[in-house]
Amino acid sequence: MSLGTSSTLVYLIAIPLFSSAFLLLAGRALDRIGHLIGTAASASSFIVALFELNKMLGRDGESRGVTQHLFTWINVGSFQVDATLLLDQLSICFVLLITGVGTLIHIYSISYMSHDIDRRRFFAFLNLFIAAMLLLVLGNSYLNLYVGWEGVGLASYLLIGFWNQKPTYATAAKKAFVANRVGDVGLSLAVMIAFVQFGSVTFEGVAKGIEAGSASSTALNAMGAAILLAAVGKSAQFPLQAWLGDAMAGPTPVSALIHAATMVTAGVYLISRSHFVFDNAPTAQLLVVIVGAITLLFGAVIGMAKDDIKKALAASTMSQIGYMILATGLGPAGYAFAMMHLLTHGFFKAGMFLGAGSVMHGMNDEVDMRKYGALRKVMPITFATFGLGYLAIIGVPPFAGFYSKDKIIETAFNAGGSKGIILGCITLLGAVITAFYMTRVMLMTFFGTKRWDSAAHPHESPWLMTIPMILLSIGSITTGFIFSNGDRLKNFLAPVVDQHHHEHEAELLAPMVVSGLALLAVAIGISIAIAKYGRKTIPASAPTDVTIWTKIARRDLLQDDFNENVFMRPGQSITRVLAYLDKRVVDGAVSGVGAMTLRLAGDLRKTQTGYVRSYALLILLGTVAVLTAILVVTL
Amino acid sequence: MNPMNYIYLSCILFSLGAAGVLLRRNAIVVFMCIELMLNAANLAFVTFSRMNGALDGQIVAFFTMVVAACEVVVGLAIIVTIYRSRRSASVDDARLLRL
């Protein structure tokens, strides 16, 4: 694949980056217009991205990728790392999603954050996130990607803890940060393995090295597992999923942009980008599938039990990303479908989060769905946009989620053998649960009876908030059809992720049968939810006489208890032992030396009698001793 | 005469001087003993100069005399000052700089 060059890629990153720095450094003077600058920066980046897309579509499939060399970053002996940007078919999907959805969320935030005195800082952080995320998807090597990877981690930390005057929110930010660090260990290991095995950390260099067969399958599996660990941390997959629910402490636009549409999908990007590793590392690929399958059920089960609207959506995000990770683990057939689900999910989940934000805005920041009910009449636009997102996520045709999720289920069934049947059944079960918990959210929020607090006066949000929601809901209606019509997205991405042109494997189930099964699954989920939540009145506080399973699901399937008892408490014990050893052994040795010197000095200074004659004697003896020594040595 | 005899004399003078410094308490006497040691050294220098046929030792002897003269000036001044403040010239009495 020959790559052209472009001199405009850097503007994609530079504009939001400079805007962020400007907003942070300019101080309070910019409080009145800071949000406009931030939004304009994001929008400019989106316009640049549209130009790039236009240029890209003007070239042939094989030569669509372009690079821009910025500077030589590291140059040590034969090892050279360039800061080079790479925009190909895979990156452009992300770039458009990040800048497009990002700009809509900027616009939404102007109104959503209008009462916050720190709105300028908020926009600075959002711009920082956009810049870092673009660097992540535009880097041409694992090391460049790493910089963006850490950048989005930082932006995520700053934004989750944006209201850090509340200690619980600050703790949530720290939790996300720590969980991400665990994943980052994986990424740094992957970089090291790539360097040792191939002497290069660029995607191209690694791909060529693998093609030349310069790495053992053990090394490739290790590298795949390390990449998976990184993806697991960033994308909140099992077993590093615990931070995502708490990350909802951040302002709702942040949850929509970072923790639904873009940053948490970076793991899917990383795995798709490293397809050349996973295609040659079957064990690591199997691990990817297992992680995806576990997480998609894990998130869905948590989603069923949550009364907090944002946490229910967060659990749903976890589960949907599980679908994507599962798809990436299914090899060349899955990457395009993972990307498709990622893009459609970016639209409908961001739209639903903005809808949730709109509901909270009207309900005095109440997040408990048991305090909602019957909001469809007072918030018609929010209801309509949220409803379209809902239809998209559960997979009702012709909405976006139907196309993308259906393809994943189909690919899972066609994975072959018993593996295919198990994965297919898991994805179908996931679809049932998704339909159930999303219907539950809809019913509890917009239908039924009013359960509002007496102080609540729900009202529709201003147009600055509703317009982004409307645009995103249009995306949730149309994107699925646009992408899947004639396998458009799959063919578009094929030169990047599917270079080997695998033959079409025998299909276990015809696409029509899969669609039928998926729709049946959705129908089952919806009917159970209506029977449980539509027909009966919903108590204003969560019932306590529930089975042990419900209690476990409400506690996030004991994820925090597990982490606390397995990692935190033993870790604390080890720390205590180490602190004791430090105090007794290390400090003991250090102060022992000091005490010894002190005592020795005390004894020695007794020779200082003050008698001049004794000093003279000592001088004489010393001189005699030195002279004797010289004589003994020379003679 | 054998030049070694001068060396022996020098050693005896030096030992007398050293013993005086260590044993006597009167600062003036201690001082004179130091002069004795310096002159013993001078004698040795001059003798070695003679033995080696070089003039270096004689020159050093002059230097020693100059240094000794300076030392006498400073030393006597100190002794006089101590005597004025303590009414004693005993070196054992001036032992405030100690533990």
C-alpha cells in the first residue's frame, strides 16, 4: 500500500490543542467567550476532517492513506521514532466521529454548563480531550499512539473530577485513573515487545516484521495479550471494568463524549489497528473473544439492576463495547462490523446520554429513575430523540443498531464449530437483556405515573441542547443503513484491516434467520420489561425484598468487593509490612550509623584536654609515627 | 672534624628542646625550648649543606631565622596578653579551650 503525504493533518490536532492551552492560560478574562472559542476550535477541526475525507474519497482504495511527517522524535543509533501522522480509512472514521460528535457535544455543553462558574475550564479540558484523542487515532506508531492514549486518560481524569469539590467525585476520577494505569502497563509492554522483536514500533514496521516471520508465535501471543490488557483498561472491559460506572460522576456531556462515544472505544481501535498481530496470534484472539463475551453479559446484567439513569447507560456502554471487542476477536470478518457498531453506537449512545442530561437538567440534577415517570409530555423533544436512540440500541429495523448488531451476531454464529454456536447464543442473550434494560429505562423515565419530588418542575431544555440531540438521533436512524447498504463501510475499510482477502467461510445460519432470531430476542426482552415495569406501578424507592441475585447485580456484580478484597486489602497489608520494614530496618540502619558516629565522637573528644603540653606530645608522637612509617617503607 | 658530630649535636639539642616543651610549664621557657628546636634544625641544615657541598641548606637556615623572629614577635605578644589577663604565665592555667 503506497501512502501519499498531506500537509494539513497537523491542523486537526493543533487547533483544539492550542485552543485548550489558550483557554487555560488566558484566565478569567475569557470567561465570557471561552465556550465559543472551544466550540469553534472543535468545529474547525471537524471542517478540516471533512476536507480530508473529501480528498481521500478522490483517491483509489489502495492509496487512500496519507501521512505527514512532523519531526524526528527519538533518534538513538539505529532506532528512530518519528512523530508522524497517518490518516487512512480506519483513522478517518474515528476522526469524523470524534470531531463531529465532539462538536455537537460542545454546542450542547454551552447551555448545559451555563450555570457553572468554571465553564471556560470545562471547554479547555474538552478541547484537550479532542486533541489527545485525535493524536491517538492519527499516530503512525505505537509510541505516538501512546502519547494520545495517556492524553485522553488525563483528560478523562480531569473531566470526571471536574466537580472535585465533592470528595466522592474526586475519588471516582482517581479510580478511573488507577484502572487505566493498569491497562497502560499492557500498552507499554506491547511497545517493548514490538521493539525487541521487530526493531520498530510503527504499525507498518510491525506488520512487515510479522509478514517476514521474524517473531515467534509465543511473542505474538504475548504482544496480543498485552494489547488486549491495554484495550481492557481503556474500554472498561472485564476485568478492569469497575471504573466506568463511577466515571458517571463527571458532567453528562463528558459521559456522552468520553465514556460512551469515543475514548472508551479506543480499545476497539487499538485491536483493529493491531489486526496483523491478532491475525497471527490465535490464542490472544481467543482471549479477545472471551473478554468481549464476558463483558457484554456483565454490563447487560448490571444494566438491569441500576436505578441511576446514567449508570444504567454506562453499564449499557460497557456491554455494547463488549460486542465490539467480541467482533474484533472474530478476525478479518469482524473488524469492519466492530467499526460499524462503534460508529452507530457513537451516535445513539451519545444521543441517549445527552437525553439523560436533558432530563437531569429539567429535574434538578435528579438521576434516580424512580423519581422520574411520565416525562414524555413535558419533554417531547427529549422523549423523541431518546426514543430513537432506544430503538437504535435494541436493534429495531431500520434503525442503526439493527444493522450493526445483527452483523456481529451473524459473524459470531459463523465463527465455526461449537465456538460459533456458543458466541452466537451469548450475543443473542445479550440482545434480549439489552432490550429488557433499555425498555426499563424508557418506561421508568418517560411513561407511567409521576413520581417527581415536590420541588421538581420538569421542562424542555433550551434549543442549544435539543439541536445536538436531534442531529444525533438523525444519525441513529440513518447511519446503520448508510454503512451497511452494499457493504459500504466494509469495502471502505477492507484495504486497511482485511488485506488477506479471506475466502468466505461457510455460513451456519443465513442472514435472514439471524435477523429473525435477533428480532425475536428483542421482542422477548421488551415483553418481559413491559410485563414487569409497564403494567405495574413503580415504587418510588427501590424494593428491598429482592432475591440475592438482584442485590448482587445492584452492587455491580460485586466488582468493587472483589477488587477490594483481592487487590486492595492485601495490597494495604503488604504496604503496612513494607512501612514497618522501612521504619525498623532501613531507618534503623541509617539512624544506627548516626548514633554510632555520635558515640565515637563523644569518646574521641575526651582527648581534647585543653593542656597545650599534651597537644604538643601528640604532635610529636604523630610526627615520629609518620617518620617511622616513611623509614619502614623506604628502607 | 667529622661533620656527623654536628648532626649528633643537633639531635641532642632538638631532644632537649622537645623535652623542655613537654615538661616545663612556664610559657617563656617553653618558648625558649621551641627556639632551641628551631636552632637544632638550623644546625642540621647547615651541616647537610656542608656535607653535600650545596648552598640550599644555608639559605633555608636564613629562612628559618626569619620565621623564628616573626614567631617570637607574635608568640611574645600572646604570652604578654595572657599574663595580663590571668596574672600567670603557666601554660597549664590557660586551658579554657577544652571539653
